[in-house]
Amino acid sequence: MEQRTEPRTGETLILVRLGAELSIKSRRTRSSFQRQLVRNLRDALRSAGASFEVEGGWSRLFVRARSPEAIPVLTRVFGVSSVSPVERVVPARLDDIVAAGAEAFADRVRGRTFAVRARRTGQHPFTSQDIQVQLGAALDAHGDVDLDRPDITVHVEVREGEAYLFAERVPGAGGLPVGVEGRAVALLSGGFDSAVAAWLMLKRGIALDYVFCNLGGDAYERAVVQVAKILADDWSYGTRPRLHVVDFGEVLQELRARAKPAYWQVVLKRLMYRAASRIGAELGAQAIVTGESVGQVSSQTLANLRAIEPAATLPVFRPLLGFDKEEIIARARAIGTAALSERVKEYCAIAPGRPVTASSPEAAAAAEARLDPATLESAVARRKVLDLRALAPADLVAPYLFTTRIPDDAVVIDCRPEPQYRAWHLPGAEHREEYALLQEFRRLDKDRTYVLYCQHGIQTAYLAERMQREGYEAYSFKGGLRGILRYAQEHGLLPAGLTP
């Protein structure tokens, strides 16, 4: 790779340090990992819309970029230990280093404590200690030296013929470059646990696709897609992760009809393992990743985990086994999924009463054997596959806003003006004008489903979108009043004389 580090007008030169684990690999493995890291860095910078070049050699990389987004995006590339925006580049001569450091940092250290840290690579007629002593003396007139707890640390890295001066050191994601350790599929529920488990495996260099077994309809799907998109857009550079959405509606119906209620939770997990195994086999995945943590819920007791695992035909990785909930939520906040995961309803807790907490593999297999395997196979075959990084913001909203059906337990809200509501409304519909509903919807029960309609369906689409963002399951009836009239006619709810 060409070494060219002289500064250019309008560009930020960023020093990128490799993760510590890369340095202990054999030369052949390290070369392979670094090539993948460079590919991932370039993908990250392209995703930020940055004009950039990546340069460097064996132990350091340099990025030239014009976009202010370059530094934040680089810190989210696994395999990067830290980054520093370089403030001066000068020839590797002691006098030039001291002069440049004094000019660049005198105002910065004024009235503050500081330290100078220097490192060298190559042969030079001065030592790192010489740099620290002489640059420290030059800055001492402006601030106070404190080698233990300085307010600001001035760094100098001398590499062969050039010296790089900087003060900021931004921590990176660490770990291994995504893609160097093969591929797996992660079972994703949208909650805190599965997202954090996936992130931890990405950090270990495993490229992921995601399997979502949908138990809750469009609103649930939308929430999970949003969580998956954060993992894809912010942490999966160098890969194109897909989300495989498997409709578990019929699977769940059969489970409830044929299996003993005490075993519903255990059998449901076994079916999810089977779905992930089938999809993983098609993709050439080498493992399944789950967010299970010992003892967190009934299906995650040690005995039940043992009873569930034989359903998988791939190894199952559970990176959160020893984590408690507080640790998981803290990590979710750090990676950016917590706010979305907090709004995801719990759909997996389907067992009434007292679910079994200590099943054996034989008992769980016997409970599952009551089900027709073709139901699961059909659900997997009909799955929807989403290219997460290709989804635009509108794709996360529009497909999940509209409905043409009204669930039996839904609250129907007519958002037209009062006179139009009095003239006719769908039987059972409540009346709330759109502006009032916009101001007051946060008082509504989040455990209910809401179907809204207005004259043309435009205002209620906006309202439904706002409500969904706040964690409500809300939809706009497609087609507005005409759509509602057609629905009423089909269901015998339309008075004589009214037509759609």
C-alpha cells in the first residue's frame, strides 16, 4: 500500500490504530485480517458519504477524509482500537517536532495540566524521551506538567521519516474485522438480549444474517426491522446482512392446538432453532446465535436450554449466558439499540399458568413430535427476505402503516370532523378528531391495537406513524372512508342506501 502522508488542504488526516489482537496473529493471518479491515473501513466511509483515501502500512493506517462523519463511523468498525485526528505532520527531526508541537498546543494547554507522550518506529538520532523532555519544556511556559492525571495529553508518533502530532485519542470498537471468522445466523426478537448477542458476535469477526420468527404481526415486524437496521447500518461494515422474516402465525396455532400448554415455551424455542438451522444451512452459516441468558425466563433454565438445543443442526452460540439484565441493557444503550428494544412488546411468553422449567430432551422432543413438521417447513419456505442496508427510511414506515382488516379486539377511531362522524361511522368506532388525537394519544392503553380512519387515509397514516414510533400498535385503514365503507359492506355493517 502506498505511503503518502503529507497533509492536504481541506482534508482531515486520521490515524487508525489496529486492534491489539491483530498484532498477535501470524504474519499470514494478520495480512488477511488487515485486508478485510481495509475493505470494511472503505465500506464504512462510503456509507457516511465521505470523500476518502485509505493509506498506511503494517501497524498503522491513515485515512484522509473531508466529511466530519469520518471519525464517528471509523470508531464503529470492528478491528479498530482507536483513532486520532492528526493536527501536524512534520519531518522526523527533533527541532521541527518541538516547534510544531509548541505552535499547535500552546493555547490548548494554557492554564491547564498536560503531559507529552512520544513513540518512535525506525532509526533516529533522538529518543522518545528526548521528544517528551524538549516539547514538554517548550509547553511548560503555558501550562503545568502533570504526568499522572493531565487535563490534556500531547501525543507524538514518529514513523520512519515523519512525525505525527495529535491530542485526541477516540476509542474504537476493538475486536476482529467482521467477516474474518465466517458466517452465522442470529435469532433476533428485537428485544435487548438478541441485539446485544448479535453485536458481540460481530465484534468477534462473525458476519451475521438474521432470522426473525414473527409472532405478533406487522407492528412487531416493523420494530424488529428497525433494531436489525441499526446492527446492519452501524456495525456490519463490509457485509450485506439480510433479515429473514418467518411468519410463525400458523406454527403458533398448531403448537397451541397439539402440544401441552406447559411445554409451549420449550417447543416454541425448538421450532425457532429448527427455522434458524434450515435458513442457516441454505446460507452456508456455521452457527446459530441467540440472546439466551441462564435463568432469565422459564425457557432459559439450564435444564430447558439442554432440552431445546438438540433441535438445532448447527452449533448454538449464547454469548450472554453469564450476563444479568442490567449489563445487557447497558450494552444495548452503548450500541444504540436500547431505545428501540424498550418499545418491543413481549410476544414470546405464550404459555399460561406454570410452564415447565426442567424439561428433559426426551420430553421436549415428544411434545414437539405431536406437531406436523410441514407447517414449519412451509413457513420457512414462504419467508420474506429484507436487505437491511438497502432499506430507506420510508421502507421502515410505509409497509407497516396500513391495514385492510380490523382485529376483533381493536379500538377503531374515526378521525373525521364531528358532523361527518354523526352522519355515519363504522359501528363501534370512537370519535377523536385528528388534532386532538395527536395531542392525547399517549394517554391510550399501549396493550390495545388501534385502527384509525379519516376521509382519505392521509391524516391517519401520519397519526399511525407517530403512534408506532411511541410503541403503539396503530394502523391507518387503507383507502380512508371508501375503504371503511367497502369493509362495512363486506361484513354486513352498511345500512341500506349507503354504497362504497
